[in-house]
Amino acid sequence: MRVLNRSVYVGPSLYAHFPVIRLELDLGALEAWPTAKLGPAFIDALVAALPGLAEHGCSYREPGGFIRRMREGEGTWLGHVLEHVAIELQNAAGEDVTFGKTRSVSEDRPGVYSVIYEYEQKDIGVGAGELALRLLNSLLPEALRTPGSLPEEWDWETARDDFIRYAQRRALGPSTASLVRAAEERGIPWLRLNQQSLVQFGHGKYQQRIQATVTGKTPHIAVELASDKEETNKILGSLGLPVPRQELVSSQTDALKAARKLGGSVVLKPYNGNHGRGITIDISGDDEIREAFNAAREHSRSVIVETFQPGDDHRLLVINGELIAATKRTPGHVVGDGTHTIAELVEIVNHDPRRGVGHEKVLTRLELDAQANLMMERAGHGADSVPNAGEIVYLRSTANLSTGGTATDVTDIIHPDNRDMAVRAVRAIGLDVGGVDFITPNIAESYKSIGGAICEVNAAPGFRMHVAPSEGTPRDAAGPVIDMLFPPGTPARVPIAAITGTNGKTTTARMLAHVTKMAGYTPGLTTTDGVYIDGQRTVEGDMTGPVSARMVLSDPQVDMAVLETARGGLLRAGMGVRHVDVGAVLNVASDHLGLKGIDTLEQLAEIKRVVIEVARECAVLNADDANVLRMSGYTDAKTICYVTMNPSHSLVREHIRAGGRACALEAGVNGHMITLYDKGSHIPLMWTHLVPATLEGRALHNVQNAMFAAAMAYSLGIKLDAIRQGLRTFDTTFFQAPGRMNVYSEHPFKVLMDYGHNAHAVGMMADLAQRLDATGRRIVVLAGPGDRRDEDLHAIARAVAGKFDHYIARRDDALRGRDGDEVPRIISDALQGLGVPEDAISIIPDEQQAVDAALRMGQPGDLILVFADALTRSWKQIIKFTPDGEMPRSATKAELPSLEQTLDERAVAAMGGVVREERGLVFEREESD
């Protein structure tokens, strides 16, 4: 049993609309060993190791269903068991995940399963899968175990606890997690910005940040004051608030002097400590003071000595000037029964299912460590002592939950004076979220009558004791923080548009981003060539996956997101956002088939459909593409907008009659009009010949792209005049749309450059070349990516065959598994098989040389169509070309025996008759679609 492949999906994917992990699991010989055959011993041992499995309902949808599934009939296979174990391990570590599914990969691969399970934190989810595999192997008979699957000294309980601690180091803390849940309940998106507790709520310019419970609005000076216990004490005392008297010391001698000066019992604590570390209370002896000083110095260079205030420890939580919760905290302790030792009592307490490792559960396990030994010694006990029945033995001097303390909610009984005192204290320090540590004999009585003292004001108070107290009513501590950051009616999301399709998505995304910019927005755009913020490229490269989406939504300038979403990103990691406002699918055409398990157009459509499935407001669909049209049944968007270039489309006409939204191309006396329909309204938008990107309406594919951009902009609520202005000012210059129908007319001939790399895109550009005026010849430079099937390269040849006077076949820089001239020779052979004369075809493998040869063949009135891969390099080569310039040297004449026969004499002469190969580094372009 081994994992062949693992994929981590950060967002909506083919498998779920939330984060999941997919394991491709090969059971090997275990395919013949379902759980019933493995026997009751295996099942019982598994349940004993993870008792929580008893709550899994599985297909029976009731507790115990999964165990029943393992026992009945043949039982179930270990891939399914691995799924449940990975989920339960995350549950044991405090992660709230439930979803999973396991399916056989295919009939051709018996014993290989697709195991999918939900996760919240990537590292924890991956670790759960790895530990699940080890646990199952450990329970199998020796003969069925995978060799090397277990460490030499395997111990399940140790491995489980190590995993829980590992998970907690990476998981959001309980306070941060409660804030995230509160945001989710309010529909506010969030992003984790680091591996600790830095979280962004909201998108773009609406974002707010927190670090644990410190917010982006918390004044820095207030945090500094709260960290300075001495200064806090002075400020509060100057306002007449109850505080203990204290002295700041830096040596044992000074600590002893301060204790004598203060008189009575004292408390020693670090100057800037937290979580109760290094605090010793209620001491008076010199030896105790020296020892307490040393303990405090481990956490701070300076130590505070203050008067001891008898009473119970309380945490009073104040948010935005209002007391939200009050909790009485009791240090970790055991209660004697006259029979068991303290060590045994600790073991009994730790069996409480509410107690776990660290912050995993409501309570934390007690530990008999050095501090516990000190506390027992002060009480005249040791770990083997048997305390009297009812005797309380404290194991900690402070009441922090992280050290085993308990919390009791007292919000309903706190005296109004104590409530007002806490609010005044937090306001005095200047905090928006603050926790007041207040000691008093009785929180229900006023400190003015029975006494009490503020020990600290905390700038990042923990919420666990309030949201999950040991006793009493849980309080919503997180909600008021989120409401403070995002008052009701305040926006938290930026509008998000996602665009996918086989061809045209980059141009459409650029058009839409340009329209939104003209409308006054600051768009964030992701494309195959980079991330753009307000029109400026900030990151270069193929940025069509979830990482780039996160970049855009994290940028504090952005108030509109336009995300080009490619097949490769969807297959690798899913989408980067859980939902989009408007999702569009332009087309589904043959490209990348035969790669990563996608062999048919229907499978390709299913992947691209994810964008439509997560659209909330509007799904924009190409009604002229049957695979796209079928996606209308898979969206929960409020509105469907069909785009068609056929004004007689029967389905679209019915949709319009029913008040639906559509964008259609209609013929008129002045050409073709892009027209919108919505709720019975007929809205002529603009003539296609007025859109520069359409080359006066001749570039029909860009007419369609403009229609999609208009439909999406309209669905985003952008005004019609802004849409018109955006389309009128968007052209296909290299600056605005690199590699997308770039035209250069400064030579005696016209050059058209495009990044088309599949038959559908190549065919559209070839058809455009026929519609453009050319008094001379038409020449094309074409290729296909090396990782495409031979049949895909043949289809590219079919898309251009018979439409040009001369064909130059080349390859990309990145061979992707092909030989040096294999791709151009396949294309050449295919062209000849389609009737193209051999002397009309040149094989020039190197892209630079192929482009140069085409340019040198150009005569006045000619049209040269260049399908380029290295876009910037090729464009510079086109615009800087001079007939008498030196030609790039890339291949030997001997390697190209057909070169002289296939190029005209002028081109050969310009090449000097010799071409040299230059070998160097090749940078492979990441698959984008």
C-alpha cells in the first residue's frame, strides 16, 4: 500500500468546492484484503487507536455507520479506511473537517484508488494522510505490511501526540480561529498571511488585519504600554483605579528590599512576560523571593515585585469600549479523595475528554513538572502523597488555561462597578481589544467595598476561556471584534470575475480589466504573462493559478479582481477563491488532451465548469459552444447570461423572451452591433467596427471576446458608457495585449503575431488572415507545443492548410520530450498530406531563424502571420527587422537538408547560405491552459 501521487487543492476543484487533498493510492496485494477479510482484530484495534471513528456515519449517515460498513459483508477497502482515518486524525488535532470520498481510479488500474479528504491547514492535512498510512500498516499482519512503512521504534500513542502538537504549532490558535469563524458566519472572506496568527479579513482595499487578537486598528503605543507592566500600573493608579503597589527590580538584593518595603505577601513576575510564565504569588520568605526572582528572570531582564492581593483571578474582556465577557480562572489542581496519590489524581483528571494536548480542546492536560513540584512542596506534598478527601492541591500558581487551569463564566453576575472599572482601564491604555486581569474575593460585589486589584491589562487577550469556558455560558468574544472591524453595511469583498476557456481568455481578461479601469476601479488582473495592479505588471510569468489570485486579493489598492483561470491551475491546485461574482467560460476546444488524465473534450469541459459552479451573481456562457451551453445546469448563480454570435439562436431567443440576460451580435445597416438584453430591455451597445481590437470587425474571435467582456462588465454593475469607453480604447497593440493578434504595419508588408498554440486558435487567426487585405502573398510561421499529441499537431496543420502561399514550420524553445526537429517535420508531413506542395513548406526548427526567414521573404503587399512562443523576443525581432541586418544563427545547413529547396533564392542569399546551431539554456513555459 503506497501513495503514487498527492495533490493539494487550495480552493474549488474537480473534487470539491473547498480545500481537499487527493491521494492516488495503490493497495497492491491489499486489494484482495477488504476489512471483513482482515478480521475483527484489525477493526477493533483501529477503533481502539481512534475511538472517534465510532462517530463517523459514512454511507449510513448515522454514528457508527463507518464501523458497520467495515464489518458487514466484504467490508470496505483500505483506501476508504485511509480516508476516514485521515479525517479523524485532523478531528483529534482540533480541525473541524468531515468530507471525504474514495473511488477506484479506473478499470484499467485495479487496486488504485483516488482518496479525497478535506483539510483546513495544508501541513496538517498532509501529515494526517501520512500518519494514517503508518497507522494502518502498523495494524496489518506482518506479511501484508508495506516494507519500510514504519519507523524502527513505532509507538502509536507517541506518534498521535506528536502529530497533535505538530498540528497545533501550525494551526490557528483558538482565539484567531474563533475570529475566523465569526468572519465566516458574516460572509467575510479571510486569508492566512503567515504560519502564525496573522490573518487578513476582507479583500483588496476593504481588508482588515489581525495578529492573534491585536487588530490593525490597535494603536502601537497602546500595545507598548500594555507590555510595560510598571507603566500600566502608574497610568491606572493615576486615574484612581485599583492597582497593587509595585517596584521594578533587576537583582535578588533589590527584590528582597522591595518585598520588605511593600510588606506582607508579594508577587514576583517578569516585566514583560505573558501566559503566566515566570510568575510566583503569595510569598514572603527570603529564599522564596530569591527563587521566584530567578524564575521571573528566565523570561525578562527586569522583574516586578508587587503586593499580593488575595481573592479569585478574573479575566475581564473589553472590546470597542464594552465589557463582553468576565471569567473566573482557577489554577490547575486536583482534589484529594483520601485514596489516590496526587500523580494518580492527575491521571484521573486528564482522562476528562475535555482535556487535550495544548489548545486542542477546551481544557489542557495537567503536567507534573518543575512548577507543579514546587507548588506541591510548598503545600507539604509530593507526587506520591495521598491528599485528604476534599483537599485542593494546586499545581500552578497562575490560572492560565494553557497550563491546565479552568474557567468559569461570571459575565451575568459581575458588579456594575467592576464592569465600569474594566472598561476605564482598557480605555486608559488605549486598546480596542483588551483583557483586564482583576483579583477580587467576589466579582459580584464592588471593588470599592470589598477591595480588589488590577494586575495587568493585556493587549492580545486570549478568547478560549470565554468562547469555551469549563463551566457557565459560552460568550461570543470574536463577533464584536469582527463587527468593530466591519460595521454592518461595510463592504468586505471586492467584485471578482473569473474567466476560463481554451482560447481568448487572456484577451478577454485584459479587455475586462481595461473596462473596469475606465470605469474608475483599480483592477487587479491575473494573466498568462503576469499579475497587473491598476495596469502595471507587478509579477512576471504565468500567473493563472491560485497563488496569483491571492496576490491580487491581498493588494490594498485593488477594488476589482479579474482572474484568468487556466486548466493547468485548476488541475494542479484548484481555484484561489471560494466564490466569484461573475464566472465566464468562452469555449472548450481540443488542447492539452492526453495530459494529466484529461483525454476528452467532455472531461476538459468538466474542469472548466468549476468556474461556473462557484459563480454567485452571474454565469456568462458561450451559447454557440455545446460543451459550454450544457454548463448552465451546474450553476447556482442568480443569473445566466448567454453570449451568441447567432441572433437566431433558438435557446437564447427563448431565454430573452423570458426576461433573461444575453449578449448577441446583430446585423445592421452600418455593420454588426453588440447588443445586450436584460429583463426585457434591448440595449444596443456599440458597432463592432468601433472596437479597435476587432480590426474593424474582421477579427471575429475578438468580436466574441469583446462581447464576453461587455457581458461580464454589465453583470458586474458597470455603467454602459464606461463599457463603451473601455472597448473603444482597448486595442491589440503589444503593450495592451502581448501575443494576442499584434499587428505591425511599418514594413512594406504587414506582420500579424499571435500566441495561438492549438488548432482552434490557429484556425481563427488563419481565417482572419484571409479576411485582411493583402495584395501579395500570405506567409505563416507555425508550430505546436512538444507535449501535444501527434493528432493535435495534425489538427494545427489542417487549420492552416490551403490558406497560405508559404508555410514555415518551427518548434518551441522547450522541446517537451520531442527531438529537435520532430514537431516541424510532423507539421510539414501533415501539410503535404493535405495537398500543400512540398516547395511551399520550409522546415526551420529554431523560432528566431524561422521568424527572420519569414520577414526576409516579405515583399510589399504581403501578409506574414507569425505564431510565436517567446513573445517579447519575437515582437522585438519583428519591429527591429531590417532586410540587410544579420540573421540569427541557430542550425547547421546539414541539419536542414530541405532548407535551400524550400526557401526562395532571395531568402537563402540573405542567410549567407550557412546557418549555425547555437546551443544554450532553454526555459520551459509553464502550462497555462
